[in-house]
Amino acid sequence: MNNNVYIIDTDHVSLFQRKQAAVSQYFVENSKKLAVTIITVEEQIKGRFTLIKQANSSTKLIRSYAALQKSVLFFNTITASVGWVASVGWVEERNPHLLL
């Protein structure tokens, strides 16, 4: 039995949410083995907030909030891991203001 967990990146999450056939099929067939990093959650949520802030019509605002809701619902169905983010080198590289 294969107990591997596969980390999927933000691009693949976006393709799944856009219902790209091959990615959607893979997600369905492997749903119990898939996870995302907390970085993917951050990137998607930040992107949704950006769309909400940039909406210049009620239609775009409603679509933007719907996309945010869709993301929140998706992330409630998948494991989000903070594991590899704990690497000090990665944290310092991404956040140089944290260097002492």
C-alpha cells in the first residue's frame, strides 16, 4: 500500500479550480493522497483579496467574493502543511526583515 502524500502547488490548485480536465481527474483519483503547503493557501487568499480590492463593478465584486468562497471551501477539504516552510533559510530568504 502506498502511503505517500503528494504536495500540489498553487498552479495545479488553480487548474483544478478552473476544471482543467487532466488535473481534475488526477485530483479526484488521488484526493486522499494530496496536500498543499500553507504558502499555496496564502497565495490564493492574497490573490482573492486583490481581486476584491480591484473590483470596479458589482458584478466583478460578486465574482471575486464567490472565488474567495470557493477557495475557502476547497482548503477545508485538503491538508495544508507548514512543514517545509520551517526551513530557516527559506524563511529568511523570503522575509529578510526577520534577520537579526
